[in-house]
Amino acid sequence: MKRLKLDQFLSKLGEADALEQIQGLIVGLRNELRIDHIVYHWVSADGEQYGFGTYDPQWVQHYVDQEYLRIDPVVLGCFQRFHPVDWKRLDWSSRAARGFQKDAIAHGVGNQGFSVPIRGPNGQFALFTVSHATDDETWAEFTQSTQRDLILIAHFLNQKALELEKGRAPEPVRALSPREIDALTFLAMGYSRGQVSEMLSISEHTLRAYIESARFKLGALNTTHAVARALAEGLIIIGGAARAATGNWPGRKVPRAAAN
Amino acid sequence: MLRYLTAEALAAYPRLRDSMHRDRTAQFRDRLKWAVTVDADGFERDEYDAMNPLYVIWEMPDGTHGGSMRFLPTSGRTMVHDHFPQLLNGADVRSDRIWECTRFCIAQGAGAHVAGALMLAGGELMRAFALTHLLGVFDARMVRIYNMIGATPEVLGSTGEGRDKISVGLWHYRSQDRQAVLRRARISSDLSEYWFSRSFGHPINRRIAA
């Protein structure tokens, strides 16, 4: 995918606030990538399923009716892994798995697949899958050229699903660490990354790790989103309260001369 | 050569697996005197080995272990959070795009190129899986090795003194570092791609940016 196309997709995804919009974006992405299917599949600890994508609704219903969740090597394989996996690398040796694969192919899923396991906050588990009917070589070329993009899309889709389906999330947001609160607070106050890293006496790269960690815990799409969410949840406080706080706030004109 | 194997997949390589756990005993118990658990077979193992981590292993020509490290995503349980939270200095780094790297081990007598190859593999994982950082736990000696191979981590916190010092640090991914790391490891880009692809079934995207 061209970088611009990916950016466009992610920014449209960021703006989407309804499932139908995401479904539309996924169909568009599927057409763009010229593959048969793109699917997002969230499996709760109690076996409840939620998702969206381009599979035939009949197949989705059939999958639920047959309780394929219990034998699907893609779900089982992704649950044990934390890195993306080509379906060829999964264990299809059992009779049940082979029967399932035959059924899936008959329902147009395709003989090739690539799935990205996603671990959200508080042990949330989901997977993002692309699948297609083609030969091994064509598929290897496709996964090679797009896997990085697919991983990014998977993470962003999951953040969006967490946002839209807050009630499904296992537990409320995980507490932010003091360092993360500092970082988001200063960003919310309008300081640049460079300035914030200086204030916290850490490198900009370390600051980025703190921001990435805060973003993950908040189930946010990006830094701006993470700051907005932290503000909305009352995890960080800026404005009047911050100005009134004691302590040496950066950028604050401390009237040292006047105080003395 | 480099192999990327989950604990599950490593079971198919008993010679590689057993020699890795023995080399870990030699490094962490015998040389570093860490209070690690060694079983009756002389294998150093801990609870994280039971969590199906991803290992990167340098395999010697005879099929034994030359060096290795172990990865788990920080969105789940990790050694840093369970055992060294104070070394994070008030940070609590957790993300599925930041993986923890532990048990960096070099077999006795293995050359410096092994450390270089492992660092290359760490970069390849970040590149392949769009990771932003690796979070590591390491001893004082490793800091010198990391410096030597040009992959100096940013230390977040340390405990202990001298050779007993244990630190927690971060590596961040920079695509421009790859050529230098390849050169130092004396491994070609194609070969590294080949090793990756043999383990994961597909090569890494060769384009620089996503």
C-alpha cells in the first residue's frame, strides 16, 4: 500500500464513530488490496464473539452454529502467539481442523490467510485476518509487501473497536504510571515532545515509549487521542487546576524575584 | 544461523533447546551468580519460559546453541514488571508494540559476531512487527557488549554495583540503523531476510517505511 493510502485509511478510521462506517472502510480496503477478505474478530474470555469484515454472513452464522471457535486453528494458534502468523504455519493436522478448513474454503474464505493476534488492555484478545484464494508464491509476495501495514491497521482497528464497544472491554482503563501522567499532562499543555523530554530529563525516545504505553493503556488510536481520553477520564488535569498547583510547572513564570 | 522460534516450535529442536538452557545456566548461575532456578538436568528455566515466549537463537554448525534471547510483549506478564518495577523509575511501560527482551545469553567461546547477529534479529523483529521499542533486562557485562556492537540501550534504572549491576533499558527502532547493524554482524540483508522468512513463513517487507 502506498503510504498516503495507509495514512488516509487510518485517518478515516480515526474519524469513524459507527460500526457501519468501519465496515465500509474495510470493504474499501479489501478492494484496494485486491484480496478476498479482511476480518476483525474479538473473542472475549467467556467465548463471546464480536467482529466485522467481509466474510459471507452465512459463513459467520455457520461458524457460530458449529462452534468452530473451539477448533479453529487460526484462533487457537493466535491465542498462543503474539506475533502475526501465516496460516500455513498453524497446526491443521487434526481431523476436526482439516474438516473446518474444507468447510471454510467451501464458504469462500480462501486457502491462504495471514492473521495478526492483538492483545488489548487487561488481557483483551482479538485477531485481524486477511485471506485469499491463491497460490503460495502470490500470497508470499502479498504478505511481504503489506504485512507492516496490516499490523498497523490491526492495532488501529482494535483501538477503534475498544472505543466503540466500551461495554465489552474487560475492565476499566488501567491506571497510568506517574511518568505517563507527566508526559500526557505536558503534551496536553501544548509542549512539544522535545520540550517534554527536557522537562522530564529523559530522552525523546524514552518519552515516546511512555507515550506509546499510555496510548495502549487508554485504548487510544494515537497521541492526540490518548491525551483527549486521559483528559476526559480525569486522569490528567490541566488548566486552572494545574496553574493553581504548587510546584515548579514548566513554562510557568515563577515570580522568584517578587517572592524574595 | 539465526532461528526465530516460539517455545512450542523449539520443542522440535531438542539439541538446540537443551544446549540453550545449559548455556543459560553457565551464564546466569555460574558466571553472573544470579539466583536462577536450575533443574536436575542442569537447565536454567523460569516461569516466562512456560509462557510460550519467542526465542531468537544463534544456531552453531553442529546444531547447538551459540547465543539467544527471549521475547514477550509488555501487554502481558513480563519479568521487568514482576521483578524489577522499581528500575522503571515510576514508568510502567506496557504495550503490544513494545516487547520485553530477557535472558540475552552468549555461549562461552562464541564470537562477538553472535551478539551482533542477535542485535540484528532484535531490529528485524521491530521492523517486521511494527514495534516501537524493546524493553530489556541486562547485566553490566551486557552493557559493554551492546556498546561494542553499536546498540546501546537507554538505561531507565539500575540496581546493584559493579559486575552485579542489573539494569532495565529501552531500544528504539530506527530504520537507518539497519545497515550499520548488518555490517557489524557481517550478515547480508538477503540472508537476514531468508532466516526470518524460514521461521515465519514470509519475509519482512523490504520497503523502508510502512
